Amino acid sequence: MNNHSAINSFIFNTEIDPGYLHSLYGDDYIYLQEIFTTVLNDYGSLADNIEYSYSSGNLAALKAAVHKIKPVFGFVGMTAVQEECQQFENTCGTVASPEMLTREFESLKNKISQSKQVIEEEMKKLEIFNSQSS
């Protein structure tokens, strides 16, 4: 696994910042695979909590739910999505009800859904990469 050319051959999806991941995990792609697995295991309940909070009209719970999923995107190098979550949180503090966030909510919900697909694809690639590198 310490083969430098093997490490350099892994190419992440363009939604993922490889430099950021390297700053967190170095060249430990086995551990990175574990991180992606853990993120996916928790992803569904975190995303469902956002949807439930919005549909129930609870602005404080919505802000808290988005705050809770936000670091997940950092763990997998999706810093742009992490920033979108932060912007949504900030916007939650400026409105009186979730209904005032409909456009922003739909955009974030779509981004969260698309991000899950990216994470799933990257995890599969990591599994293959790690099995071939060991």
C-alpha cells in the first residue's frame, strides 16, 4: 500500500477535494474507505432528519439537522457542499419559518441526494483500489 505510484493513481470525483482529504488522512486509503463507509451508514438518518424537520415546520430543528450533517461532507472532502450547508444554516437564522426557505431547501435537498451518490461511487472505487493495492 505504500507504493507511491499506486497512491497517485486514485482519482477522486471532481466533487471531492483530494488535497483536503490528503490533509486529513494522508495516503491511508484503507482508513478513508472506513470513513466513507461510516458516513454512508449514518447518511440516511441524517438526511431524513432534515426532511422531517422541514416538513414539520420546525425551523430550529431544521437548522440543527443541517448543522449535524454538515461535517459529514468535510469528512469525505466535499467542502463545497459543507459550505452550502453552512450558508443554509445562516439563512435559517434570518427567516421566520421554513416555508420561507422553500427554494433554498429544495436546492440543498437535491445537493445532499446527489452527494450521497458521489460518496457511494467513491466508496466502491476505494474498495476496488484497496483490494488491488494490498
